[in-house]
Amino acid sequence: MNCPTPSKHHLLDLPPETVDEILAHISSPTSLLAVARTCKALASLVIPNHLHFRIIRAPMGRTELWKSILRDDLHAASVRSLIIQDEQAWDADETSSKIPPFAGLAPESRKERALGNGPGQLDPYGEALPIFVSAIRRMFKLNEFAWNRAASTNFKGMDDVWTALQELGTVTTLDISDHPDGDGTIEGTIGDLREASTPRLTTLKVHTSAFDHQADEPDATPLIDMLLHRCPNLEVLELTLVVHRHLSSASMSSLLSNATWPNLHTLHLTEGVGCSVDSLVRFLETHPGIEDLSLGRMMPGRSWEQFAQALDTIAPILPRLKTLECSSAQAAALLKPSMVTLTSLSGVDMRDEIVVDDYFGWDDEWELEHAEDENYEEDTTVPIPSPWKTPFLQRLAACPSIRYLGVIHYENLAQLEVLATIAPQLTWLDIDTCGLLVDSVEQIAQWCAFYSLFPSLKAIRAEHLVYRGQHGEYSMNENDDCIQALARACPQLEVLILWKRKIILIRDKAEQVGAPVRWISRMLDASEEVDGEVVYPTEQ
């Protein structure tokens, strides 16, 4: 018996509401865009009704935006990522201007929205807040919520936002940048986070100045309790605590001594936090899945030698580590030949001398340990030979898998040239030149000679060598001599990084090595050719 051949139906043969339901299950904007490119009919459905709503970036005062979402369940259900920006953010995304107008929206409101002068912006936390919360409650597929609280705001009612997020039960990512005016407590920040945190949470990023407003030294106990008891499934944890008004940092020793997150792969504990040696060793030893690690200098601060000694007495740690951002002192302790997956190291210092007080903050544990030592005398305000440079370079040489190196401190090129012997395999050099602009032919030649020491170099940070060309094509052309010199010095060079832009070198494989190259300038995150793109050098 022959089975009947199944009939074929085009997606557009289905009713529009059915197509919308299918598209609503596609979370990725990239995938939606691929669908939109198949034909004009699908593009007319995908772009205005789905693509523009997957990721929304806007200040909370965009009242008309939240009203438009409230009017349509399809649009509310389309939102996966909601990023609330500062009302004064210079790069605020004009999301509301992309939202298609609704029949019930008055013409004058449409004009206000398009101009960015909606009534919600004039009174952002009066009319906007209840409408904003109501809109959140309709976003039942929301996965990511990011909030930037401006330093100038101090309003009540945000508890409703956090409660709404918790009631949704769908949010897995919280990204909070919180800068309150300050009343001597941190309950505003941590209380809000406690309300929003659920076992579903896998990513938590917190950048807050709330601890800086405490009358006493920063106490992270409420935050630590929340992390230990309400966030059992974390995969990503990033904490930056601004504590400029205090001598000491907030201790994370209790967190590191007790936390167990089997799926953790990204840990960034940077500004304003510190810990003991034992707690940090214990945490790194019990979390072998970490792939991305970033540590502030007070982790564990001036006890870096004890940290290195402790790590040398245990089995190799962090077998999956790929990216490490830390000081040279920490790198001297952490880098091991067993880290065969490590490809990126940044934050290191190549200076021959350092000033301890410029390098470390106040370290309570260190001071207590040495308070009764009569033989301990140290002037921490004068330059001393770097105690960690030699062990750092030795450990770096033992990690040939590293391809990217970021240097944040150096004094002269001679201090950098040793890297060519230690790590000749580098393909990407990111050297922070602290605003230096090289403009003489002699200086450019010196930098080119330095880069030529790395035979595999493909990318460099080049703000010190290349002018960005703010005034059009001619000023960009002025960079050609420098770019040609770099291309000749580094035959494998492909990209120059300039702040938020990049210069891509176009090499003709048929031409001889050292022949002039052409090049283009693009935004850093651009991956495809842009219409009207200029290829340099152009005719003068």
C-alpha cells in the first residue's frame, strides 16, 4: 500500500496569527533577521512585530513605549531582554521610535515619542512607574532585566518592579548598575535584589556605589547572605562595589568559603572587594568549571606570595580557564603550565618599580598579621623594585597557550620588549598607552620595530598610533603612512583597534610581501561590509 505524499505548505499559507505564534518562539534576534530576509512578506511580519521587541533599550520615562506594549499581548510576549537606561544616557537607544504606531495612540503622542520628548520623560517616575510595572507583568517570556539607576534619582516604588520580576518567574539574568544618592544604608540595593532573586537566576551582575554611603566600613553581609541562600544555580557572577570613601574593601571571605555553584563559569570580583588567602584558594579549588576569571587587586591583596605558596601545595586548579584578568602579582600565583586552555591574559604590569600604596588598598588582615612584628618596617609610599615581575614573567613563559595579552602599566618600550622572548606566540597585543599619541616618524618606527618582534601578531590596540579621523576622509588618509609602516613590520597584521572602531587591513595575496595595503574603518562590533564604505588610501 502506497502512502500518500504529504502536501507541502508554505509558512505564509498559514493565518497571520498562527505565523505570529510560531515567530514568538524564536528568541534570537539573529535568527529572526534570517527569517525576515527570506521574503518581503515575512519581513513585514518579523521586523515590526517581533525583531523590534526582542531587545528593548530605553529609559523608564518612555511612557508611550510602555503603553504601546500594554495594548498588545503579542508585543508584550515578544520581549526577551529589557534594558532600562539612565534618563540622561548620551547613547540611549531610541527604541520607542522603532515601535510601530498604534491606532489608539493620539497623533501628538506619536510626535512626542518620535522626538524623544514624551510626557514620561518630563515626569519619569510619576506617571511612568505604574505603567512600567504593568508592562513588565505582561512580558511573560522576559529572560533578561538590566537596570541603571541614575545617581540623581531617589524615588519609592521600585519594590513593585522587583516583585513583578519575581512573580514572572522567567528572569534568569539580572544586570544592575545602581548609584543611589545614599542614606547610609544599602537596603535599597540589596533589598531590591533580594526581592528579584529566585532559584532560576543564572546570571547576576552588580555595579553599585551603595556601599560607599555606609557610615562604617563596607559590610557585604546582606549581599553575601542573598547569594548563598537565594541563588543556588549561578553560572555568572560579577560584583563591582564602589567604596572610594572607605580605606578598606568589602570582604568576600565568607562568600568564597561557603558558596558552591556547580555550573559557575564566569566570576568577576573586581573593584571594592577583598578576601583571605584560604577562602580564595578554597573557592577556586572547588569550582573547576570557571572559564572566565577577573580579580581585583585586593583578592587577596598584599598576601599574594602566600596565595602563590598555597596554590603550589594543591593539585592544579581551573583546568577550563580561558580568560584571566588580574594583576601581575596575582598572575605570578595563578599561572600554571596545566592551564592549556588559557588564551587571554589582561591587566598586567610591566614596570620595574611599583609603589605599594598605589597598588593595594588598606588590608586589615595584613596589618593585623604584621602589627606585632618588631622587625617589620616598610615605607609603602616610596618606589621599590617590583617583587612580582620576575616570577610573573617566569609563569607567563610556562603558558604558551596565551595568545592575547593586555598590559595596563609600563614606562618604556624596553620593559615591553622582554615579552617577545617570553611570549613570542602572541597574536594580539593590547597595550594601554594612557592617552599617549605618537606623532613623530622616529617614535612610529620604534613602535613598529617593537611589534615586529612578534611574528604571529594579527591585532594590536593602536589608539596611540592612529588618528580616529573625526573630520572626514582626509584626516583618515593622514594615517596611511603609519598603517603602511605597521603592515610592513607585521606581515600577519589584520586589525588595529581604536576605541569603538577598528581598522581592517586588506592584503592582496597576489602581491609581494611588503606591498602597500588597502584598509577600511568600521565600528568595532560590525562584522559585515557597510554600504558606502570607504577604502583607504583614497585619492587626494
